[in-house]
Amino acid sequence: MTIRKLAIAIAIAGLVGACGGMRLQDAETASPTGDAFSKALYGEYIALSKAEYGEGDYEDSDVFADRAIAAAAGTPRIPEAVGDRKQTPAAAKALEAARSRLIVAFGQGARADNPAASAKAQAMYECWAQEQEENFQTDHIDACRIAFFTALAEIETKPMARPAPAPAPMAKMAPETYTVYFAFNSAALDSRANGVVARAAAAAKSGKPSGIAVIGHTDRSGTNNYNSELAEKRANAVADALRGAGVSGRLMTIGSLGENAPAVSTPDGTREAGNRRVVITIRY
């Protein structure tokens, strides 16, 4: 390439870059109106737009900026459809299930009852979808996905109905935790695991839980993506067993943290039985 052609190419690249990322400035100067959810969602989208702008992803920065502008106007958009982005079949399936649960929670009044957590859940779902579409920063994918499930757990387990105050309310029970362990590279429940699930189911049915979190984990012996899928299979296996024991699926929040939250700290690539688990947390 001649020096003249190189100079022209650089100039064109600069012009192309200048065309993107312009919506962030407009979004930042908006004055948020509307309800608490709209205002909280505006802040979440601004943060996402800034993050993508800082990485040079001006196209997605503009996407989040436009959604921030809509939220600032008091007309927040619904969570983006899975088909809005190109995903692998496995990723699309996981995102569709996540979006469905989010829409159900919104339909039950979560945006009014817990606007901050609802806004966080919507923004982190779209962050997860955006990072998953790029599919090369696994730490970013995990961060958005984990933040989504954390916020979703808060809005799914929060009682939507507001009962009249009782004359003498009983003290709130502390959460109960049960840990189900798995064999290496397996999502099958053995007799010991079934025994733990049975005890958890009995506790859930004897009390009046407000929510049950079922979170899957793995050790660090496989790849991050594989471990995320394996942890999800384990969580679903435990959730299915709880349902089979008579526990309502509506109470459950099901998620996976893969290898990212080990109970026993180990180097990467290490097999550790204490980390191959599903944690059931019953909240009252």
C-alpha cells in the first residue's frame, strides 16, 4: 500500500468511527422523568453505553444510549427480544428462558415493587445478550449473566402481594441452605444427593417460603463455557427433583455460576469434589 493510500484509509477509518457513539452525549443530557423504574433503567443503560463506548464498540453504545433516552422520557422499552441479536442455539435457548422469567416477574408487579432491582435485571439481561453475541470475553458474559440472575432472584422471590399487618407478627425465619454434591462431570443425582433434596423439599413444604434459589456450580477442571452449561444442568436436575417432591416451581429461582464461585479455592484446571454442587437456599 502506498503512503497516500494508507493516509486515505486512516482518514476513512476515522470518519467511520466518528459516525458511531454519538448518541451517548444526547442520552447523558436527557432529564429523566417517569416512574422510579424508568429513572433507574435510564441510569443502568447510561452505564452500559459508557462501557461499550470505552471499549470502542460504538454501535452497541448507541443501542444502549437510545434505550436510555426512551427510559428518560418515561417510555422504557421492553427487554430486547432474543432474535434481535445473532446467538448460537444454546445461547438463544438460555437467553429465551431468562427473558421469559423476567417478563413474568414484571407482569407480577416487580417494576413497581422493586424498581431498582427490576431495572438492574433488564439491563443485565441485555448486557448478557450483547456480550454473548460477541462471544469472546467470557469474563464479561459471566459478569452480566451473574448480575442478571442476582437481580432476578430478588424480584422473583419478593412477595408481590402486600397482606394486611398481623396483630402479632411472627419473627422472620433465617434462610435455610442445603448443598447437593455431584460426581465429576455429572449432573445425575445419586442416593446421597436425593436424600439432601428430600430434606430440602420437606423443609420447604412444612414452612411458608417466600422463595427458593437453586444455584449450580462446578469445579475448575473444564473450560469456562462448558462449566457454565454443566452447572446449569445440575441446577435444573435439582429443581426437577424438588418439583417431583411437591415443591412449587413458582417459588424457585434457578441459575448457575459455573466455576466462578468455588467453595474451595483451587488453581484453574483442578478437580475438587467440594465445588461440584448445587446450593438450595430457602428464604422465608
